[in-house]
Amino acid sequence: MTEHPNSHGRQRTAQVRQSAVPAPEPGRARAVADEPEGTRRAETPALDRLPGHDGPEPALPRPAREPGAAASAPRARARGEAHPEPGAPRRAVPRPGGPERAADGPDGPERPASGGADGNGDGGAGKGPAGTTGGERLRFVGAATRRIARGIDLDEIVLGLCRATVPTFADAILVYLRDPLPVGDERPVGPVVLRLRRTDQLPEHVRGPEDPDAPQERAEPLPDLAGAAAERCEVRIGGPLAEVLRGVRPVFGDSSAARAALPELLGDEQDVPDRQRTILAPLRGRRRVIGAAVFIRRADRPAFEGDDLLVAAQLATHTALGVDKAVLYGREVYIADELQRTMLPDSLPQPTGVRLASRYLPAAETARVGGDWYDAIPLPGNRVALVVGDVMGHSMTSAAIMGQLRTTAQTLAGLDLPPAEVLHHLDEQAQRLGSDRMATCLYAVYDPVAHRIVIANAGHPPPILLHRGGRAEVLRVPPGAPIGVGGVDFEAVELDAPAGATLLLYTDGLVESRIRDVWTGIEQLRERLIDTARLTGPNPPPLEPLCDEVLGMLGPGDRDDDIALLAARFEGIAPSDVAYWFLDPRPQTAGQARRLARRALTRWGLEELTDSVELLVSEVVTNAVRYAERPVTLRLLRTDVLRCEVGDDVPQLPRLRQARPSDEGGRGLYLVNKLARRWGATRLSTGKVVWFELALPGHAR
């Protein structure tokens, strides 16, 4: 045989290349050599190690190359065809001693494109696992699963699957999920219902990698999957779809199982491409099948191969596990929100003489529960207790401790204890809860009649008082030790609370962060209040917009802790609307109380209420004088209602009871209950107060 002149050069080149390739395993070369010419073995060693892959796929036929195809490549480059149009596929050329690779460009060998699956590229058509090597598929699976795993909620995970697969792996995708999705170990009852969660489809003007074996005429476009696919599918027990879902593994659309299952899932009117251009992949979570995904390719694109079933299985597995994670996370978020909502007041009271507004912000979306709380508790005499506290941490434990301390504070406030005494009992309660239960708290009591406020502090940031003229000052309050330290005396201060001023109570999350210390944040908050007050001039700013402006001072790096904010606008009760007397406990005291009440009503122009007020005052004062040893108090307040308060030194609270016909007494509270708009009794540290309210006449409101 005549030897080609260049055969010696090719032999030397082959020897150099073979020396750079690792030696095959014993028996491997023989196995490959025994394969018939024109076939190749699907070598995907990397995919063999993926979960759910039982071994290498069987040998796949390799399309025969046309004679002279290799020799035509230099001529094509000479004609200026070295750079294909965007979106056009790269023709695979053989490489001696190794798998096929993409044709080299003018700048050197090109690497398989995998952008788009991980969200870092545009994911244009013609990239991803359209090649035939296992390395390309492995890179695509890695990028796609990373994108899917980045999602936290259900929509992000499903969107990640769609964005990772279209158009890199498929031209269209439909994702069905169970409705409702089971959570954890829940065992759903009733039939399995799948609902279409999302569809994604490659636009018609974007072309995918063309199939060299496909006809050259233009392929029919895919139908509008979002409008044609069934929105809801009830899986029949023992039906073809149930069998495919039970089998877990993806199947081609032209298989017998898929041909019967797809109409049940997508609807009888939905057409899917023939041949191996459709994959039906069940989505199986940790314990059960939770949905299905359908991958579709157009007719002008290469059909799916056997290894693409492994890719679909990996995508389906990671998506199902992500959906399970999202459902569990959603349940935790729901529990956290409900816990936090029940620990904080649903709405603030609106006692006479003060207006209130509040805000609460969690530390982050991933930490929605915290130990911060606020409260406003009405007290006898139109007073109100303002409370704000912060338990260390933002976890379920912190929220539970916060709830116990808040309940304790409400109980102590109901006893009308002084602020310092309330903090002392809270400190004892925190020590009973555990040795490491630490919290800060600020407790204040505002009296709208006296225009005074009493404040006690337990290691909490000091409040800020915004005056009516726009001046803001940080109140000098003794800092005290946090609750839970034990053995510490708390000190209270009494300050003026002028009408029109606004008191701002907050937690340290508003003023402290990684980029600023507490006192720097307090000064910034004070300046923010001053700037906000300038916008409204001599009038105080509205409370709700003021709270929003305060939270507006937070920057991107200022949300290290949850935030509780309580704003109180002091309006007070004018001295002309208050009548107050001390009465000695004598038999004539009831008549004296009726005369004093009549004079006050006449001065206020409320003569229409004279008969009712005299009757009720007489009954309540008579009951107080009967048991009191010290002077009783009588106070009338005219606000939006007429309120009467009678106090004595007897701690026992009166109870409403039904008097028998033969009883001489026991009817006083019955009359109060019938005639008054509201009434009640509150135990104080010095005795009790019985009060009732009457609605004002229309002309006096």
C-alpha cells in the first residue's frame, strides 16, 4: 500500500496525544474496541455518581458523518463562516483519543456554555446540555440546582426551576404542585389534586439549537401552554398519571405510560411534540410525591437523549426537596407571626387625655420573632401606663419570655403599683423563669389631670420628649439594671408632661447597630424628631406619620435587632373640667355628695344629667362610707363622657348580685349597672375606686 506523505507526521502527533491521555483501565480498551464501528458508548462518569443514577446508560448510536465533512471545515473558515450567528449551534467535531468537543473558534478552543442556569448569564438558546458530553450535563445540573437551592419561599424555588431550564434544557416547562401541599408528617386526606403553579416558554422569535436531522422547513411553534394547559388536575386512583407519579423516575413523552398520563395532567386538548421531545418528571419530596414537571422541546431542536432523563430526575429531586423546605419554612413563619401577633396588643387603647401610636419591626424576614414588646394599660383616674421592653435575643424562647413578662406587667399595673415597684416584681419574675433571663424595660405612668408622668427604668434606652414648639430632649432617667439581675433597687422620677408634647419610647434596635453606638443613634433620633417637627410649624406633627418618619432613619445596615416603638401625645384634661372633693365618712356624707355633684353639673351646663348623677353618686358614696375609716374621695371629670370616681380605703371590691325581695340592701350596684354607660371597680395600693360613666347630651359633646 502506498504510504501517504504526511502519515509520519500524523503518527507522531497521535503518539504525543496518547502519551498525554491517562492509560485506560484493564479490560476497558477491549470493551471499547469490541463495539461496532459507527456506535459510541455514553460515557458519563460524573453523572454516574449523581443520586438516583443506577449506572451508565446503554450504548447510543452516533450519527454517521458525511464524507469530506472534516475537510470542508477549513474551506468554511476561509469563506468567513468561522463565527456562527447568535443562537446557532456549534457543530461537534471528533477528537482523537477523547470525547467530542465543540469546534475551535478563532481565539482558541471554546468551552461548553453553561451560563443562564445559575442566573449569572442570559441563558440564551444553544447553551447548556444540548451537547453530548457528560461534563456539560454535569455543569448544567450543578448550576441549575444552585439556582433552585437559592430560593426560600415556594415561588422563588419554582421560578428558579423555570429560569434554569428554559431555554437551556427545554423550550417550555409546566410545573404542577399538590393543592394543598402537605406539611411535614401530615397525611393528606381526600384525592390528590395537582394545580398548575407556573409555566415558562421560550418566545417564538428566539430559536433554539437546531437539530441537524430535522427537516429544513420551519417547525410549528409551541402552543400557548399557559392558556391551553389544564389549571387543575385530580389524579385518579390507579390511573396512568398515578402510576407515573408512583414510579418517581422521569419518562419520555412517547412512552406508553406518558402517552396515557399527559392527557390526564394537561388536558385532552393540549398537544405535545412527538418523538422524545417531552419529559414527564414526578416531583417527590422527602415522604411523598408533591407534584410533576413537564419539559418540552420544539421540533427544530434536538430531541432529548437518554442522559437527559437523569438531568430531569436531578432537577425534579432538588425542586421537590426545595418545595418541602419552603413549605416547612412557611409553616414556621406562620407560627412565628401568630406568636408575635398574640404577644403584642392587637390595638392600643385610646384613654382620655392621651393619644397613642405604635410600630413593630422584626429584625429580618428570616427572624420574625423577637423579645421586644410595648403596651399601654388604662389605669384608674384616666391615667395610663406606658410600657416598652426588650428580652435578649430574637427567637421563640425570647418571645415566650416576653409574653410572660408582658402578662406580669399587666397584672401588676392592674394593682396600681408604683412604677419602681412594678419593675421590682418583674425582676423577681425574670429570676423565677431562669438564671439567664435578662430583659430591659421602661415603665411610665401618665396622669392627664395633673399633667405629670412618673418613669422608672431598668437598663433601657432613655425616652425622648418632643415639645410642642419643636424642641426635643432626652429625659434624664436613672438607667437602673436590667430585669433578671436581682438585688437591685429601681428608682423612679416624676416629670412635667405638658399638653401637646410627645413622648417617644423605643427599643435599642432603633438606635444601635453595627455601624453606630447607642448614644450616637439617640442623638440622630433626637435630630430626626426636630427636623420632623419643623415641617408642621407650631403644631405638633401627627402621630402616625411621625412614627413612619422615625423608622425612616434606618439605613440598609441598621436592622440588626427587632424594633418596638410607642409614641404618646399628651393632651391632658383641663382643670376646669375636673371637680374633686374629700368627704368625711359620716351619715350625712351622701347628701353632701349629691349637692356637690349638682353644683358641678350646673357649672358645666349638664343639668339634664342631674337626676341620674345624684342617684348613682348617692348609692356609691353610701356604700363607701359604710365601711371606710378614712375620708373618701369624689371626683367628676368632663371629657367625651361624664365620669364619676369614688375612692375609699377598703380593698374589697363590690360585686353585682341579685337582691332578694326581703333584702334591705344590695340594690345600689344594680341601679348603677342599669343607668350607667359603663362602670367598674379597681383595687389600689391604698384601697379601691368605684367608677361609672354617663353619656353627655348631644349639645355638650
